[in-house]
Amino acid sequence: MAKVATAQIQRFLFERRFDLPAPQEAPAEPEPEAPPVFSAEDVERARAEGHAVGREQANAEWASKEHHEATLRASLDGIGERLQALQAVVGEARAQAERDAVLIAGVIAKRLLPVRYRENAIPEIEHLVATVLPRLAEETSINIAVAASLFPELGPRLEALALGNDLDGRLRITADAALPAGDCRMEWRGGGIVRDHAALWREVDVLVGEITGAAGTTSQARRLEAPTDGGRLNPSDTLRSGDDHG
């Protein structure tokens, strides 16, 4: 017996609301774009352009570096040249200071030592004669000339030295008005010794000139120079040539 399909009947439950808006459908998603397609020519062209840009940037950086290094070298060279020039200036200033020191020292000595030269004339001449007389024991005649102002005090002292060296009668002491106080002239056969401050100062001036390389004095030295009231510098004692008793 054949079966007859019967539709199922559903009741209307009034569940649907007609006062609400209809639901919106979600927008459709856009289709993804197709990836770009590059040909071999496009790739080669892009590679060449990239190389060109890279070379340009590298050249610019190298040029900037070379410019910086050149500027630095120029600055260092300039500093070196200025240091050399400064060293030369400092060296010349030091040499000039040394020359001025020698000149000023000579001027100060000329101002200060004459007083001591006069004050110490008698003991120094006496010491000079006492040192030389023992070497002249074989001499038959010895002449000593001293300044006239020192003769009254110095004459007896020198005569006592002659007696002490068995030279009594062979030693002649004279007063010479032309000799400055402190100078002394001692002569014997074939030789002699002179205590001469003027000759000493001439030698000192020559030596100072050799050291400083100048014949005159600097302005500082000139300001220091002044007359010394006829004072004499204490000179060294100089044996004259021909002395054969050394």
C-alpha cells in the first residue's frame, strides 16, 4: 500500500517583529590585488639605479672625508709653523735676556765694586807683594810703585816684607801720583807684575762684547751706568811678559 506524504503543520507563534529594521548584510571584502609583476628589464634597471645612487652617496662621503682630512692637515701644519715661529721668538728672547743679564751685571759691578776696591787696596797689594817676593830671591833690584795716597801706610808694610825675605837694600818703594788708589806696579830685571784696574775693565768689556755679540750696552744697561766718583774696580793681578821666576 502506498504511503502518502503529509506536510507537517507548524503553528504561527507571532515571534517575528515587524517594527525592527531589517538586519544589514556585512559588506563584501575587497578582492586582494594581484602582486605586481616585474620583468627582467625592470629588475636590471632598478639594480642599475640603486648602484648609481650608492656610488653617488659613497663619492659624496669620500669627498667630505677628504675635505675634512685636508682641513685637519692644514690646521696641523699651521699650528706647527706657528710653534716653530714661536720657538724662534722665545729662543731669541731668551738669548737677548742672557745678553742683557751679562751687560747689566757688568754695569752693576762697575757701580758697586770701586768702593771695595779702594777699601781693600792696602791689604790686597800687601798680599800681592808677599806672594811674589819669595820668587825673587835672586833679583838684585826690585822696584815697587804705589799710589801716593797709600804710600804713607803701605810703604812701611812693604819694607817689612822685604826684610822678611832678605831683600833689604834691593827693594825700592816709590809713591806715584799718577797711579790710582789700588793700582800697583812691581818691576825687576826682565819682568814685572801690574795691578791695573783699567786694563782689567778693558778685558772685561771685550769679553762681554764676545758673549753678547754687541759692542755697546742695552738701554737698561745705559740707565744703570753712571759716574762712580772716581772709584776703581778691584782688578786681578797680571804678570807682564818676561817673568822667568814662575
